Amino acid sequence: MKTVLLAWELGANLGHVGPLLRIARELRRHGHRPVFALRDVVGPRPLFLADEGIPVLQAPVWLKPDILRGRLYTISSYADNLAAFGFADAEDLSAMVEAWDTLLGLIKPDLVIADHSPTLCLAAYGAIPLAIIGNGYTVPPVHSSSFPPLYPNQPPLMAETRLLENVHAVQRRRGRSAPPTLPALFDAPLRAIATFPELDPYRGSRREPVLPPLEEMPAETPLPAEPHLFAYLGEEHPALETLVQCLVELNAAVEVYLRGNLGAFRRLLAARGARVHERPPPLAEVLPRARIVVSQAGSTTAHAALAAGRPQVLLPLHVEADLTSSALVSLGVGVRVRKDAEKRDVESALNEAMNSGDLRDKAHGCAAIIAARPPIDSLATVTNACLQLLS
């Protein structure tokens, strides 16, 4: 039996943990010991079975957004994630790497599987076998000396050369080798990019193949005759009260999962006839019942709705979701709603998604393209690659 650390450092919500958990279960089935280090140890608990028995530890988390000075920003490239979360100062970065070093020393993993965990990647660089998994956004290309732009007209928070200098300073202090470029930090023995090419923000510059999502994807099915909506929303959305009000008043069957401490909203929706899930439901079971899908454009839900051929109402809050929303709107299968939208804007988006023949036809077309691709078992592919690294 060997120990595998599965870690999530940056990002939000459940989409980072679900794929890691599926890999962990497969590795345990092969006799290995998975251990989790998570950015959030509370939110993902509904994903774990009551008798799961997999240790879950708190990952080191960056808590000093000094470089932002309270201002909102849009990243120019993946390098800005590094600048905003500890890489802008060598001393700060050193402290974060030391925290990961301590955790690694306690767990003594034979393999690290990292999802959106750049500081862990630095801590493990050249010392511990590393597998990097994630969707397109969280696994940037490594073939160039700098990260490809995501928002080309946006100035960077800090020059990549300065960030790389900080990385080298930390590694010199540790007596470890350093990546020659910032992207090379993510040049691991195993890089599993689990996404549909249509939703990969690096689809114009990536030189390596991508796998289908690790989660089970629904097959395309005919739209139900009656109006039916599935919504997956989180407590952090500023327009949540407006969204719930619109769902309550909607002339359609409503099925919903609300993430977070939202008991009052759950009770209200249930009292008005909605089917309210207490745990994240299997999307392969839920989406065939829905005509449209409403979400914050999280990776798992967006991929599943695209595979099922469902028009989407998108309410993104962060960069990754914004990029996903832009891709879905460009495909003609999504309607974006601003986070400060008023009630009439939400109602308009729901009505358009429910009744637009153009959205319906394009969603069907995208699902047909996905269904026609050669089948690939991404979970088995990644698991087998991890087992080879452990052998």
C-alpha cells in the first residue's frame, strides 16, 4: 500500500473535489491509501459518503490579497493567479511552500495529485512524483516560456519575470531545482486535462490532447415535452434571493440543488412544489428531465449540460466561470446573466432559454458532436497512469 495525497489549493465550489474523489476511490480499490488536503474542508462534505473513511486535512491557504489592495481585477493570464495568491513576494511564497513541506513531511506521499494547486506543485517540484489534473483553465499549457493570454487587453498584475525570480529565490533557499519558466512549474510526469475542447480556454494554443471530463456525463436525450428546469446555485451569489424568487414564480417544474447554508430558501422552494435535493444529485440522472439548466457556470455542470444538449442560463462569478460562460455563449447554447441583474433580466434569460428554438437546436448540435467522438474512459486512463507512477 502506498500513500497518495490529493490536493486542491485555489478556486471555489465542488468541481475541484469531485474528480479527485473519483480518482481516490479507484486508487483505494487498487490497495492504495488516499489522503486529501483541501482548500475548503466543509463545503465538499456532501460529496463524501458517510463511511468513506478517507482522511481530509486543511490545505495551506493564501489569506493576504495585498497585491489587489481591495480592487476588483480581471486576470490577464494564469500568471495573475500566481501573483494574487502568494507568488508576488519571495518571503510570502517561502512561508506557503514551507507549510506545504510540513504537510508533505507528515503525510509522506508516494504520489501527489494536484488540482489547481500551484504552491504545492512548487513544494513537490523535482522531489515527489506529481500528477496534475483539472479542466482546461486549471492546467495551462507548458510549451511556451510564458502563459498564453486569457484576456489579451488586460495588463498583468506583475511581470512573469518577477514571479519567476521569486520562485527561483525560494528554491535556492530550499536547495532544490527550479523550473526554467513559470509554465514549466506545471510540466509534470502526468498532466490530465479533463474537458471538452469547446470549453478549453487554451483551445487555440494547446498542443496536447485533452480527455473528456472525469465525471460521468449524461447522454443526449430528447427534451421533455413539459417545461422543466434544473438549477444548481450557491450561497455566495449576490443575486440568489432574486434567482429563488424567479424560480418560485416560474411556470415550470423546478428541480434544484442549493449549495451552502440555505435552509430557508430550500424550504420556500419545496413549499412551492420544487424538488429540492439535499446532496448534489447525479447529473446523468437529473438532466434528462430538464429542458434547461441554470448554474454559475461551474465546470461539472456546464460540461454535463453541454453533453446532454441542454440550453444553459449562466451566472458566473469568477474568472474560470466567466471563460466557460463566454465559450458557451459563443457556441450559441447559453444565455449569460450579470451578477447584479435585476429580476426582469433573470426572467428574460429564463424565458429565452426555455423557448428559443435556436438555443435548443445548437445545444442539440453540440451534444451530437460530443456523442460522435470515440469513447474514452478518462477515469480509467488517469487511474492507470497514476498506478504506473506508483509502481
